[in-house]
Amino acid sequence: MTHVPEVLFVCVHNAGRSQMAAALLQHHGAGRVRVRSAGSEPADRVHQGVVAAMAELGIDLAGAVPSLLDRDAVHIADVVVTMGCGDACPVFPGKRYLDWELPDPAGKDVGEVRPIRDEIDRRVRALLDELRERPGFGSRPSKRPSGRCDR
């Protein structure tokens, strides 16, 4: 049976870095990875510079809504990537955590967001390559297990 890895991206407001990372992994993973993003103090909406920078890649974040981080999302994730959530992110023994230090795109225009987006894209592709090397990573799942969601 094929294991579909779960990746959770976390930042404080879930309005920039984590939204871009989740969208990029969803795009590059093409259904082979389950992706979520969340924030310890979610904003009301995704930053406009982020929406514009992702639109340049053909990825629409205009309707994305920041989500509140909860323990269950961390518990079911195989990999948790933090991007500035600090102590607000629950820690479970044996869980794989990565901390990506990246500039915050809040208040930045699309020109300032592009380099952040491109660095996130590079890291997302490297993470996807690592996940592909794990045993059980393979074809797309035929059916999604009940009780789980993408965000």
C-alpha cells in the first residue's frame, strides 16, 4: 500500500510564507503529498504581494483563507515545517520538524516577495525529492481517507 505523506507548513499569521509553501508543494506534488498550512495567530487574509507573486506562477491564492493551528494537524503530519511560529507550535516526540528561516513577506510588494517565493520553491522541491525517496511513496492515492482535509 502506498503511503501519502502529510506535510504541515506553519507560520504565525498563515498569510504569507506558509501559504506559498503549501501551494507550491501541492502544485509540485501533484496529488502525491497531502498538504496543510496553519498559523498560531491567523490573519484575516493572505498578503496581497503573496497573492500577486503566486499568480505569476499560475497558482491562485486569491481565495485562500488563513487557518488556525491545532494539535491534530501537527499530530497527523509526517513533516512539520515551521516558519517563525516559535513556541506556539506543539511538539510531538518522533515527529520530523524543519525550521525554515525566511523573511516575512508582510507589507512587501510583489517585487520584494518574488525572492522569498523563489527560495520557498527551492526548499519545497528539495523536500519533495526527499519524500520521493522514502519507501511507500508512489502513485497517487485512489481515495482520500475520511476525517482528513487539505487545509
